[in-house]
Amino acid sequence: MKEAVIVAGCRTAVGKAKKGAFRHTRPDELGAAVIQDLLTRVPQVEPHMIDDLVIGCAFPEGEQGMNVARIMGLRSGLPTTVPGITVNRYCSSGLQSIAMAAERIMCGFADVIIAGGVESMSMIPMGGFRIAPNPHLMDHYPQVYMSMGHTAEEVAKRYQISRADQDHFAVESHRRATQALEQKRFEVEITPIHVKEKYFDSSGKVQEKESIVQVDEGVRSDTNWERLSQLPPAFRVDGTVTAGNTSQTSDGAAAVMIMSAERAKSLGCNPIAKFRGFMTGGVDPEVMGIGPVAAIPKLLSYTGLTLDQIDLIELNEAFAAQTLAIMRELNLDEQKVNVNGGAIALGHPLGCTGTKLTVSLLNELQRRSQRYGIVTMCIGGGMGAAGLFEMMS
């Protein structure tokens, strides 16, 4: 079996949905921009050499419909000979795309694939434009369609995660993210995006403003426990999950280039990391946030590693409640998890997140000269996913 290696990766900054810099920017435009940037980072690869484009998207409709992977490829300037496929496993879509691409390369069906993820939560609402639940499941198992916030409340209840613990965790997420921004840890991985916005000036005339977006928008350096503790519950009157200890809705795109080790060598590319494995697992839908507890042990068993050997873990951090529950159930070292902050501070652009976390993980492992990293997340409907990457010296 061939070895699949990642030779480059990049992402947009993460924009705040509905009110951030990308609120009027189409997701296919964001995706096309990261593909273009990725190609500049690997000059040895001519566009026609790419065998496929695999893009994850949690709600592939509207502006991110019509097989957005193909649209992104054509918009980025890839030749028509490069096909594209959009994949959807909700919040793990951007990691699923990497796994699918790597598996094809390992099996010998491709040599060079761009994998990634994209999501505009500004343009496509959570759940899409028309939710049509299965009538039988609604009658017999309605938990399948529970809102993510209510599943977080259920996790907090079952795993006894207090409101105070959730709020303290959220403060720490912002503190770590603030430190990462101050130290410019994300700069190398971010694709600057030029955005234009029209507005009316004081005289009523239409004006156009252009700006460059290259910093994650959601981080609040002044967040503190006292402020978060005053927020009301967001989903249940007597609940503990609030807007402050929940991930932010976001916009963004990310991509990585994956090759067979042989092709990387022949092209003179320096691989960053090896793809070592990917596993998924299922849990009760009403506690979907605990999904990584089912996926990570399977991944470690397959790869023959132990948690002690894992240097860093990027966890999607959909809610403080589910993140704390996972960390406690698996006895994860808090000094290894989301070391530069998580989605509570940095945002969670659903289908983009898996690729975005992979890009950030590899960047941080490289910065620290460490070896093994895991990207993992919960998935709506009661699932978890986890992928393992090994850095190459």
C-alpha cells in the first residue's frame, strides 16, 4: 500500500457568521481562493497534475450547492480535466475529505489530490433552507433531530459538567487564542482574502470599501468568567449551555494537498506529514457531542499508538460541555488539547472545520518539533470522527 503525505495546507481566517467580514462573500469564492493559494505554495505541481478535488461541506445547498467542489475548482482556474466531489458528514466533512483523498492515494487510484472544506453559515442557515424529518423517526426516535444545543445540555447533565466549569473552559479558550494571535502563530497558514462591500454614505450615495481579511474574527481578549457567568442559558430555561460557552457560527474555507510519497519525491516536494489513519464511531444522537469517545480509541487501536504518544489534539470544541466530557472520559491532557484555543474563541465553520483544524495542527506540531497529532470532532446525529497525522522530519 502506498503512503499518503500532506505537502501543503492553508485556510482563510474564520469570519463571524452574519456580521463578520465574509457575510457577503460566497463560499465558493472563499474555497477558490484557498485552492489558488495552495497551488502557489507547491509550485512543483501544475494544475493539470491534480487527479481530483474533494471538498467537505455540512450543508451543500444554495451558494454552496450544485457540487460546490466542482464549482470551486473551476472558479479557481483549475482545468476542466480536474473533477470535483462534495462530501458531507456534517462537522467532520473537512476531515472526511482528507481521509477519502488519502485512502484513494494509498490504494493507488490517484497520486495528487486537493482535499478541503468550506462553509458559509452567513448564507446557509444551520439545518439548511428546508428541514424535512423522516416521519417514522419523528414518531419513534425524535432525538435524532434534536438541536445541537439541546444535545449539549444532555451531555452536561449525563456527564455532570457544571456551568462554572463550562464558563471557565470558555475563558481559557479565548485566552489561548488571544495568545496565539499575539504571537502570530496562525499567520503562516492563512490565505488573505480581499473583500469588497458596498454601503451608503451620509449623502445617500453608494460607496465601495475594500479590505483584506487575514485574522480570525471571533477571539475576545477581554472575556472573563464574571462576564460569562451573567449570560442566560441559550437552549433550556434551567440549562447551563450559553452563547458564551458555545462555539461561534462562522464562515471559512481550507485546503491541503495530498500526494503519494513517491510522487512527492519525484516532484521534489517536501512532505509535512503522513496520513496515518481515520476512524468514525456512533453514539446516541441525544449526546452526539461525546462522539470522539467512540472514534479516538478505534483510531489508536488501528495505528498501534497510545494516548501518551500523541503530542497534540485538535478537538472541534462545539460546546464547552462536550469538550470537557470527552477530555474526562478519555483522560486527555488539557495541555495537549486545543493549545491555541478552540471554536469557542476561533469559530466553527462546520464543513470547513476538519481541514482547518488539520492545517493548524500540522503548523503547531511543526512549530514545536513534535511528532503525532489527532484531529477529532463530534458529528450531528450521534457520531464522532478522528484522524491521525505523523510529522515528517
